[in-house]
Amino acid sequence: MRPLRFATASLAVAALALPLMTGVATADPSPDRAAAPHSNATFDRLRAAAPEGFVVGTAVAGGGHHLSQDYPDPFTYDREYRKILARQFSSVSPENQMKWDYIHPERDRYDFAQADAIVEFAERHDQVVRGHTLLWHSQNPEWLEKGGFSKEELRAILREHITTVVGRYAGRIQQWDVANEIFDDQGRLRTQDNIWIRELGPGIVADAFRWAHEADPAAKLFFNDYNVESVNAKSNAYHALVQDLLAQGVPVDGFSVQAHLSTRYGFPGDLKDNLRRFDALGLETAVTELDVRMDLPESGVPTAEQERKQADYYRRALEACLAVDGCNSFTIWGFTDKYSWVPVFFEGEGFANVMTDDFDRKPAFYALRDTLKAAKKAENR
């Protein structure tokens, strides 16, 4: 086997180890108390509002489309961003920094700098981490997709990658998205665009879960996908696959819905029922990548009604998760429009996150905060 080269945190990343300034905690004299747009008061933090054992997370901006934008790496260079990231959230998910093209850019070289920095940041701020992702059809490096490897070589490459990456963070990552987006919207396996399934067959999915479990027996291992919020052909395919894998003794622990929603379409009203049927299989469930995009007027400024509808979608998604016993992880895919992926990939749509470019809180933020507070109050009765 060829020797592997690992890159660790650079000086810029290491600078993140500097302690962050913290605000003075204040009591919440009223559940309806309003706060300034940049309030750091304890009562105005999502993580403080959440019920015991329920984590509220966000994607950590970096890598991917951010590399082509006209700003420096958000996580490394935006201090205000990091302050809010630490104060508001109890869970973090690397947006791109653990995907293949970022963490394994060459066959014999891993780049762990950003992933290490995120995990270390989380540990300093009492946050858990969701690892994302190990087996996917997208964002694979060119050396992998065009390497002309034999089946035996590909299998060894995948096993080595999972063993190396999961093993590096053993005991430090709560949940892993092991297999990401392996079905199309018709509920058919991606046998053409997923290199692993195409070249190695469907059984490689079970192997990926087994290898991840061997590398970190404590981590919870998930399937993760979009357009599976409702009971439909795609979520049905996962429901059937999970039952088959569990019957084989494959260590599948969870099923998560990404929930990239749009106000163009109705809210998936059967989200709670869908999560519950996976819960009934003995799985943990999670909402992992929630955002709610919208069609913006020519002015680029949404109407009050658009903001109200967006807030309602956020609230209903959170309520659905809170209503399911095994749904204890709720993640929004970024919290500020400043670094949102949506305008890059959905022309004419945007304003998808709970804070503006300037970190002002939208109605969607308060919808989440108040829903969490209500759930916490009900739990403590």
C-alpha cells in the first residue's frame, strides 16, 4: 500500500483556537421577551431554548461553492460568524469539508486541516458533530472518478477512506451520513452516476456501514437524502432497504431527511408520519439540512407574507421532529444568507436561511426559538 500523506491545520486554521469573546448571560424574565438583532443573551440562543437531549445544529460554511466566491473562507476568517456559530448551536455539520473532493484530494493524500478545525471548535464549545459524507455520487475528486480502477482497487480505496476518516475522529463525531442520496426520485438506486454502486453493486452500501462501524463503534450511522420528507417512492425505497439491511445485521442506526424546502411548493405535511415509520423500525431519525428558499421580487427584498410563510415552514419542520421520540438532531443548512448555497444553485431563489447577510434574525429564527422554548416548557411540566 502506498504511504499516505496527511495535511493538518494551517496557521490560519490554528488561529481559531483563540478563545472567543462571550456575552454576559442574562435571565429570561419573559418567554416573549424580544432581543436586539445581534443579541447574545442566553435566553435568545437556540441551543439554550432546546429541550434536554435535543441538539440544534447548522452547517459550517466552507469548501464547495464557497471556493469560487469573492470572500475568504467563512469559518476561518469571519469572526462574527464563528461567534454566532458557537453561541447559537449545539451541533455542527461540515458543509463540504469532509466530502471526498475536499478531504481526500489526491489518492495518496488526505487534507484534514478544515475538518480538524471544525471538530476542535465543536469540542471547545460543547457541540456535537455530524460527519458528512462517506459514500456519495457527487463531489468526488477527478482522480477517483476517472482513475480507471479495477473493482478490487475501488473496493480497497473506499474501505481505506472510510477507515481512515471515521477512525481519525472516532469518539468525536456523534452521527455519520454514511450513504448519501443513493436513490433517485423514483426510488431507483443510482446505478449510473454513483461510482460505488455502478462498479461494485448495491452490496457496497452495506459494506460501507460495516466499515464505518468497525472504525468507530460509538458513532450513529445514517442514510441521508433530499425529497424524502414525505411518504413517497424515494422514502419507500429507503424504508424497504433499511428493513433488509437490519435483517442482515448491518449496523444502520438512523435515517435523516435533508429538508431543502421551497415556498414554491407546499409543506410536506406527512413529515411527522414519515419519520415515525422509520422510528418504528428502531432507527434514530433527524432533520439534517433544512433551509427554505423562495422566489424573490425584483427588488430582492421579500414581502412580509413571504417571510411569514418561510417561518411557518421552519416551525412545522421542527415540530415534526420534536413529535418523534427518536428525532433528537435538527440541523439547518447554514444560518446566514451571507454564505448560502441556494442562490448559486437555484437561479432567482434565495433568502433561505434564518438570518440575513448582516446576521439580523428573521421571523424564521424566532419561529425556531419559540417552538423550542414551548417544547422545553412542556417537557418540564
